[in-house]
Amino acid sequence: MRRRARIMDVAIVPAGRSFSQLGILVLDGSASMAEEGEGKITKAQMVSTAVREMLTRFRRSPYRQNFFFAVVACREQASVHTPVTPAEQIDDGADYDPTRHHGGRTDIGPGLEEAQRIAGQFLRAAPDDLVSSVVIVVVSGGVDVSPARTLRIAREIRRDPSTTICTTFLAVPGDADRETADRLLALASDPATGFQSISGPDALLEFFIACVSSGTKLAIA
């Protein structure tokens, strides 16, 4: 009997899977996420709402067996909020506010390093007879304190063709912080499609879905 590859005690190849894709959400947990965004809610609340809705869409999708998710919150340090979990088992009612137990300054580097570690484990455990890939989605609302280091880590990650980085800047409505947006743009694997400056939860939700399903040619309703 063939042994199934496993990661974190989760089977990678259940019956009916045609590919395996992991979405890793790297969420800025710094103090800047407490700023009010569109709709009179904070950026952190907007992120939590969009993450829950996105996970619900994938959990209910007929293609859910192909997707996994992990969530990382970061500032000067990173912490794993949700380890690699099949979309079918994901908790879409949890609190995904990245500022819980965080705060301080924006530092994306530790979050990307943690995502790189998780992605490497996932891809090494994946079976040879399935196309496996990882999409890292970085969400930030502040100025990165170590942009050169963060960019170096992003370039290391992008060397693996199985891993894609998407980024989004959560802007306050009317905010034209071009420098911060440009730094996040530089991290994305494809600047044309893998970056957006967003100020509302609906746009963030659609960006999440587009990024995580990218390359699959599947419509996630």
C-alpha cells in the first residue's frame, strides 16, 4: 500500500485531488493596522473579515480538496496563526485580526521567512505525481522598517518556480503613500497582476481569491 506524503499530520493526497495548492497569508500585525480604513472599521478588522469570507468560499467550493491554507501574523517577529490546513477543514469563523498579541512596527521580513519555511515543507512533502504550488499573499498597512532585507528574502523565495508572491497595500482612503506601495510592489512575483493598493474589504476579498486561485484556471465563487 502506497504511503501518503504528509505535512504537519495532514494527508496531502486524498482521493479526487488533481493538484495541490497552498495559500499562505502573511498579515501585518503592526500598530499601523489599527488605523481606520474604509467603512469605519480598522485595517485589521477589514483583513479578518476578508480572510473569513475567502476561506468560506474555498471551503464550500467543489474544488476544495485541492487547496490548503496557512496564516502567519508578523511585526518584528512572526507567529503562525493557522498551520497548513486543508480547505475542507479550515475554520472560517475564527478571528484573523493580525494585531492580536502583536503591535509595534511593520516588519514583513520575519513573516516572509516563516512563509518560506512553511512553503518548503509543503513542497518537499508533496507527491511527484501531483502539480503542487504555493501562493504567498502579503498584506501590509505600514512602512516596512527593513525593506532591503525583506526584498532579499522575497527574491530568494521567487527563485523557486513553484512559489508565487502577491502583495497588497492597505491604504487609508485618499492616502497616496507611493513609497510604501512601491516597496510592496517590488516584492511581488508579477508586478502587473500580483500587487494592488486596496482600501476596502470587498476589493481585498477579491484580491485574496484571485491570488490563491491563480494558475489553477478555476472559478472560485
